[in-house]
Amino acid sequence: MNNTDIQLDITKTKQSKIDQVDFSNLKFGKVNADHMMYCDYIDGKWQTPKIVPYGPMEFEPSAKVFHYGQAVFEGMKAFKDENEQVWLFRPEQNFERINKSSKRMAIPEFPKDYFFESLKTLLELDKDWVKKGEGNSLYLRPFVIATENGVSASESDRYRFMIITCPAQAYYNKPIKVIFAQEYSRAADGGVGFAKAAGNYGAQFYPTKLAKAKGLDQIIWTDASSHEYLEEAGTMNIFFRVGDKLLTSPTNDRILDGVTRKSIIQLAKDNGVEVVVEKVSVKEIVNAAKNGELKEIFGAGTAATVVSVDGFEYDGTYYDLPTVDEPYGTFFKKALQDIQYNKVEDPHGWTMKAF
Ligand SMILES: *Cc1c(COP(=O)(O)O)cnc(C)c1O
């Protein structure tokens, strides 16, 4: 990582909490490593980033984030290889994306050197929280919130950028059941679907709760105007294998441009799998399920890497997916993880030493 003359303001924890954590029994996102970073935007300028022990913060109830949801976030992971080296996976993509999200939400962009210097320092301090072994990682959650006090509905003039981290094991351990959205929508044309804007996720909880009450795990969102095209899973992009072809929707202003998605598209090309990036219609997938050509559906995102779908509901009918030999989902998950854990060559230069 490029070193700079940035001085962070660092307060180390007096007592690590690491001995209290059962790393073989982690609930995703529930445990935080010892340190966090925060950086305030005041008087038109990002101030010195501070690294402090993880813990509560004080905000006034009138802070704008609580009223208008002016907030964005990122999700990335650090991995440890067999030689104790810690790696990041395509972190510049997350850096660019948080600023793209921020821009759409009228939040000032964060400086690149602050971002990388903070990550590097946090990872070096908390390197023992990054565990070796398949599925283990330290999940990194950069986010920005509007901190100006006062409930007038306009953009804030103060913000806080933060990075918290959580040790993680494999996210989903079993295949999921999904439903294709026919009533609710996640995002609309001209909206904020392409941004990791906090409100996008809150708005999914109610429809997802309804789906869960029916025994389904997640919703595959369709385009808001016709519900005829399959777009994404709301925290993951989605791939369909029809015959031996891999299909996925192109990104647009309703779909998050996932790093995992674009990496899988590249790995498919590297491995001679035909990948078709075109609108995927509900009709073609339902027909393919009926005639046996639909072999797999899988989601792709940082938290889960790849999660396979074992069936979907559409229009009141549940379609089981077949069990296939050598699923693409398993292949791409392993191919990605082999690069992330520095087990194989990294021909595209995706990994970056954390410190
Ligand atoms: C984060 C996210 C994804 C996956 O993106 P990755 O960069 O692969 O983690 C997909 N869809 C939505 C809505 C997301 O928020």
C-alpha cells in the first residue's frame, strides 16, 4: 500500500478483547475487533483521522442521519495467508465506490490517502483478529453519516467517516431459497439503487420479512417498472446458469456494481465459461427451469462470496433447482478464495498487501 506522510491520531486499546471471542462460533457482524477509525468533516474539510478503541459514540438526537438517512457504507474483507500476511481484495474498487455513493447522497468525497492509511493502520493494529483458514476473514465496514445537528431537511454540513471491523466466518453455510419480486421494488430509475446508501437496505427488510414468513430466505429484485427482468439480490448480484452459459444482468442505476460480480465475470472469461451480460427475463428463467436447462442460480457479494440457491418461487409456484456435478458456483467461489488467500497466482493484480 502506498505510504504517505499522513499522520493519524492513534489511541491504542489498553486491554484487547480478543481472548473473550470464540472464533469458531461467530455470528456475522456481532463482534468487533479492538480498534475503529473515525474522521470528521468540519468547516469544509476532512480533519485528522483518529484510531481509537471500538466503543460507543455520542450524537445529538437532531443529527441529520437519524432523520433523513444521509448515510452510505462499504463492505470489504481482509484475508490472512499461510505465512501470516494480510491481504485486501481490490480495495481501490471499494474506495471509488464509496465516493460514488457519497456523491449521489450529497456527501463530500473522502481522500484516498486517508482511506488507505486508515485501513493499513487498523489492520496492522488488529492483525491478530484476521484468522487464517477457509472462510475466515476480517470484514471491514467503512461508512459515512451526516452529523450536523438540526432537523431541517437539507444536506448536512458535517459528516463522520468511520471504519469498524468484524471477524467473520463463512456467511451462509447452506443454499438459500429465493422469491422473484412481483410486488415490491428495491430501486427505481434515477434513484439510488447503484449506491450503497443506507436506506436501500432498510427498505428491503419488510418485503424480506414477508418472504421469510413463507419459508424463503431472500428476494431476487426485478426491475421496478415491469417486474419482468431479474436484477439482483439486494446485498448480492445474481448469476444464472442456463445450459453451460452464465447469465447476469448488466449494471444500471438500480443495480449495485459489485466487485464479486465483476471478478466472477472475469474469472468466467479466464476459464472459458461463456458469460452473457444482458437483461435476464423472468420468463426465460422460468422456462429454463421447466425444461431442465436451468442448472444453477447463485448470488455473489463480499459478505457471502458465492451463495447457491436451491430453488425459487415465482407466481405462487416453487421451482426446485437440480443438483449438478461440479457446480459453477462452487468453482468460482474456490477460484476467488484461492486468489483472496494468496494460494494461487493473481494474474489481474487484484490483491494488495494490507501493510
Ligand atoms: C454490496 C452489494 C452487492 C455486492 O457487492 P460486492 O462489491 O461484490 O460486495 C450487491 N448488491 C448490493 C445491493 C450491495 O449492496
